[in-house]
Amino acid sequence: MKILFTKNIDRTIISKELGDDIAVDCIEVIRTTRVHVNPFDLKDYSLIFTSVNGVDSFFKNGFRPNEDFTAKNYNKIYCVGEKTKKELRKHGFGTFKVLKNADALSKFITGRCQHENFFHFCGNLAISVLDNELPLQNIKYKKVIVYNTEEVNPLITEKYHAVVFFSPSGVRSFAKQNSLENITLISIGETTSRELRKHSSAPVLTAEGNTLASVLKLIQKEIVNKD
């Protein structure tokens, strides 16, 4: 059995979870580059991060939130996913709220945070759910592009039993030159699964936790243990 991961993953982590009987290849289907942005005043704004790259590029551009909650104009930090939360912690910052995906974050903000202003530090291909929903509720929201995502569009000639996807842009990049039919499709989360369904009628196995660990557990349960 051969499985393709559409990003570089540490092979020791994969073999630890899936064993050595599974042949694994890793191919990057997207690449990211940081965009230079001169730091500006974050006063009176809450901050949104929906990816590790967004966090990394934010700090490399020299931004610094005010996390002193006793101050009048401190920055609340909202983020999507545990990996994004961990990246913020690496830089010494906590989070006010962590949601599973952008849809959940949008519902939380429109339901409970209508009077806040938001800067969303993200990539050029960030999903548009926040951009679409928040302004409709008269919530002040602005995207700040701090990195660019480029689709690599590789042509894959090898045949695989399953292919694992980690982002909607990764799905689009892969689908440009490769069929998504007659293979097992595995997704890190519902947003990525939604994109897969646009390109294939095949069933999509979706991890529950939006993490690599949850993806590997899903593969173990649905593929490895069923063989």
C-alpha cells in the first residue's frame, strides 16, 4: 500500500503511527513566501490568525500585540487550530479563543463579538468565509496579507492507494494536473474536504481534530487496520 502526503512530514512520525508496512511519499504541492509589511498600530483591534504561516510572518514583520489584559486597548487574539495556537505560544503569546475552523470562528464572532474590530493576518489565498460574513454583520474587519501561497501544480505519475490533503489550496494545486477519482481521499478538516468535493465524487475521509495526529489516527483506523 502506498500513501501520498501533499506536504513534507517527518517520516519517523509517520512510521511510528502507521508502522513500516505502509509506503509513504511526501510531495509539496504549495509553497509560501513572506510578504514584507511595515508594522502599524494595533490599538483597538482584536487579532485573527488562521494559520501557522500567518503567525510566523506577523512576528517576522516586527508586529507585537499588547497582551496586557489590564490595559484599556489590549489585543485579544483569536485563532484557528491547535497548531496555530502552539505557534503563538512559541512567540510568548496566548489566545483569547481557539476555534476548529474559520466557519466556527465566524459564527463565534458574529454571535458574541459584534462590537470588536478585527485585523486578520493571513495569506493571499485565505478562505473567504470571514471576509464574506463579518462585514455583513457590520463588524469592522480587514485582511492583512503577510504571506503568499503559490500552487506548484505537480504532475504525479506514481499510483497511490490514498492521498492526504492539508489545505484547500493544496487540493487545487494537486487537482490541476492529477485526477482525484479512484483513490482514497483523506483530509485534515472540513474546509479542505469541502474543496475536495468540488473536484471529485469520491468519498472523503475527514480527520476530527484538524491536526496531523488526528489525520494519522484516521489512516490507522480506516486504512491500516482494515487491510
